[in-house]
Amino acid sequence: IRHAVAPVVAILTLLGCSPTDGAVAPTSPAPAGSVGAPGIGDRDFPLDGNGGYDVTHYGLALGYTPATKRLDGVTTIRARALQRLSRFNLDLSGLQVSEVSVDGTRATYSRQGDELTVVPAAVLASGARFTVRVAYGGEPRPITDSGNLGTYGFIPTPDGAFVTAEPNGAKTWFPANDHPADKAAFDFEITVPRGLTALANGELTGEPTTADGRTTFRWRESHPMATYLATATLGKFTLRRGETAGGVPNVAAVDPAYHGSLTKLYTVSGEVTDHWSKVFGRYPFSSTGGVVDDFSAGYALETQTKPMYGGFAPDESIIAHELAHQWFGNSVSIRRWQDLWLNEGFATYAEWLWSEHRGRTTADAHFAALRARPASDAFWTYPPGRARPDDLFNDAVYKRGAMTLHALREEIGDQTFFALLREWVERHKYGNATTEQFVTLAEQRSGRQLDALFDAWLFQPERPA
Ligand code: ARG
Ligand code: ZN
């Protein structure tokens, strides 16, 4: 969610393709039908992700030095071939690749734009499990010029890095199948100068170890995670670790500049996690928490298990939003970016539920205030059911998305509505889903024909009647 509204000029950047470093070019032409596609098939982001394989695990071994801004990494990817593969792609932006191997044997590779093409020594059979190891390094560069997305990816800060990658900035710090349609488990081993802290998703697998003036932090996210939700935010941090009242491990961390926010971040994150566990169903991950860094991103991101707040002290509302994403977006993930309202509309609706829960503005009043915007207001021209790649995080995706849920709730009643939310979360837990699947489930559970309602709220460029 955006913290402060800053004017942004939407610029559609055409992807330039140019060969980059001195990598080995693939030698023999690939047999037909065995080339993994350079994109996973999202029509709005044609080169995001890749075809032909499914990643099951990322092992990221990273070293970072703030003084030189140098990142050195070895990424080990375990995957399964979904077709015969004589070559396949990974997404990687900038950085130099020094070696690629597949199943322990050196592979050739080439780079063009943000595509890293890997040619294994032996063709991979359809269904084969394989391991790709990529050694790389350099100065990571965040993405800064893509539509209204602001700055995202691996963002160097004076004392470390702020790492928030939605929608496609994972490729700025590790080679990836960088699209939410391919989720995987993650292990992180992050080495930083002694005195700094590296924060990643999931839980520490042991206490940090220090040698030669550098400390290594090992984190594990064992539940499937979309690449944009991975983080390795690092720098000077004060931590508070414990458990929520409901027994979920809780890790809060703040940059020294936000020292005064640590208690509130920790406490509210715990309360919200426990409350959503009652409303949406059991918390899907093994820990909760949050991180406040002093980089003014102007937004927060729901990085799995540990939302990142970029340069502001989060209030209850935004904590409620980011933690609602753990169910809506992180456990149940979108398959294509156009369905982003399934993340943002739901998390925004959760803000309204939280405010009502705390005895402030009711969901109904939030809805009414927006509904009162004149029909001529530009707000109504953006149909939230089709998020646009050049304006992905438009306010309508958030607020009109939330209004869609409120209109649905009024139509089908509270009991059916909340049972539907829980069933949605349970049915697609740790997986991916689409708007069509939500509409179908809503119709099944309510026993009503809801096309007109969803069409008016999600797909028409005007204020619903
Ligand atoms: N998903 C985030 C939220 O609503 C917003 C991320 C914005 N990302 C960006 N690159 N501007 O909480
Ligand atoms: Zn959000």
C-alpha cells in the first residue's frame, strides 16, 4: 500500500533487449519443442517468469557490503521440467554471472536484457527434477522507471539494503522464475559486516554466526512463496522476538531512526495476526512480524511473514492491510497480474474490518463515503478487475476492489460472506487462483447468480448503479 500520495507520471517503458556481459553463447541450435519460453505466459508482463519448468526451492547464499554496495551470490534452484528442455531461461537484471551449472555439470549461458538463457550439457527430460546453480555478483540496481511502480527490487541504503520486489524486482538480486505463478520454498544464508542484521522471510534456523568480522544469518521460509515476496533487508536494526497471544512466533525489527515504533509494531502485528486468524482462518505461515527501515519507499510491502514499511512508522490500518495479505496474496496468490484486486481489494477491505473491529469507522461507512464520489469522478473510470500493467497499483484496484467485496457481502449476507472468505483461503492455500474462480465459488456458496454484480463492480468503467 502507498503511504503518502506522490504525483507519478505513468511512463510505459519498452523493454530493451541487448546482450550484456561476456557470457558464453549457446552453440548448437535447440531441437524443436524443447525450448523453455522466455515468459511464463502473463500477457501483461510477457517476459516475466519463464516457461517449461516449475521451481520447488531457492537456496540463496548472499554476501553484501554496504560500503562498496557489492553483492555476491550463489543461487541454487531446484526445479522440475514441465517439458523436454534443451534450454530454459531465468530472469536476472544486471549483475555479472560467473558460472552456471545444471545437476553439477557446467552449462553454457547467454544473456539478453533481463533474460538469462541456460543450456544444460544434457537435455532435460520432461518431468525430470534438476538443480541449477548460478554464481553471480555486482552492484544491484533497483528498478526505478516502470510505470507507476516507484523504486523496487534490491535498494541499497546507507547502512544496508531495503528489499521489496513487487511486481518483478526479485531478478535485481537473484536469478529467478520471477512471476507469482511459480511459488517455491526458500532458504537464505546472508553474510554482512559484523554489527548489521540481515532479515529474510520465515524463521532463523539458528543463531547468527560471526567469523572474520562478518556475520551470517540463516532464514528459512518453508511454505511456498512468490518471488516478489522474498526479502533480504539488511542494515542496523533493533529486534524484538517473541510470540503473539495466539502462539505465533513474532519478529519485529526497526531501523534505529524508528526506535520508538518497535513496541507498537510488535504488539499491533501480534494482535492483528491473531484477529485475522479468527476471521480468515488459521494463520498460514510459521511466524509473523514486520520491519521498519529508514528508506522512504513511500509504500509498504507484504513480504511473506515480515511486511516491510519503507520510511514511516506504520499505523494500525496499514499493519492490518499488510498482514491480511498473508492470507490474500501470499498464501492464496494471483496467477496473473490483472487479478491484483484479489490481493489489494481484499487487504483494503481488511483495513475497513479492522477499523470497525476497533470501534472506529465501520466497513459500511467506508463504502458509503466512496460510493458518494460523483459519477463523473475519474475514480470510476478504472475497472479494478483488470489491473493495468502501466498503472497496476491504481487506487481503484484497492478501494473499488474493497467495495466489490462489500457489495458482495450485502448481497449474500454476513454469514455466507465470511464463510466464503474462509473457504477461498482454505481451498487455495499455498497456491494460485483467479478472479473467475472467486466468482464461481461465490455463486456456488451463495446459490445466487452474481455475474451482474461482479461485472458492474469489477469490469465496467463507470460507477455501479
Ligand atoms: N502490495 C503493496 C501493498 O499494497 C504495494 C506495493 C507497491 N509496489 C510498488 N512497486 N510501488 O501493500
Ligand atoms: Zn496491499
